[in-house]
Amino acid sequence: MYTDPIADFLTRVRNAQAARHKVVEIPSSGIKKEITKILEDKGYILSHKFEDDGKQGIIKIALKYVNSSPAIKKIERISSPGLRRYVGANELPRVLNGLGIAILSTSKGVISDKEARKENIGGEVLCYVY
């Protein structure tokens, strides 16, 4: 058992891209599904599929490459179980001056930093992606 499932999710994606895999399989959870949907909406992955295996389920992610280099240059965990990072609506981070995204867990669900600015809400900064 691992203590930080979101960090495990990000590490599996990072390692699969470093090994040039086309698809990565990750154990499913609600928050991982939401992060996966955001990654696809923002164009960092090609597609995803949620499969039920009789237990917790599996997320299959088709990784995206541009000119044989990964679409995700860096995917970094910010808030961790030992040190939570919360930001208010007026302190939302800008990743690479707006070129990247921050994924937040808010009272409205898991959303990107751009959507949080529109909604004018803050929350826990889960990760940066660029």
C-alpha cells in the first residue's frame, strides 16, 4: 500500500513517458479520474478509458507525443499528505506564466487553475503540469 495515490499516479505517467510507452494502466479512484479528464481536456494526453475489473477499476491512458517527445514536459506534485498547500482565489498560481496548468481540489470539485479563476475560488494545489 502507498500513502500518496496521486503522487503514484503522476509517477506512473512520468515513467511511462520516459520509457516511450503508448498506454499506461493506473489503479482507479475518483480523484484520479478527474485529474485524467482534465489532462485530456487540456491536450496533455490523447485519450483515456475507465475499465471495471471487479475491484477498484483501472484507468487506461493513451499518452501523447509531439515529434517523438512527450506532450507533458513536467508533471510535479505540489501538495502532499505531509504538507498540504492551499491557496485562496487571489493567490492562484500561474504555471510557466500561463503556458502550463495547475490542478486544484476545490469545493466545486477537481478543476484547473484557469477554471478556478473564472469561478473565483481557491483550494488545494494538487499538481503542476506543463
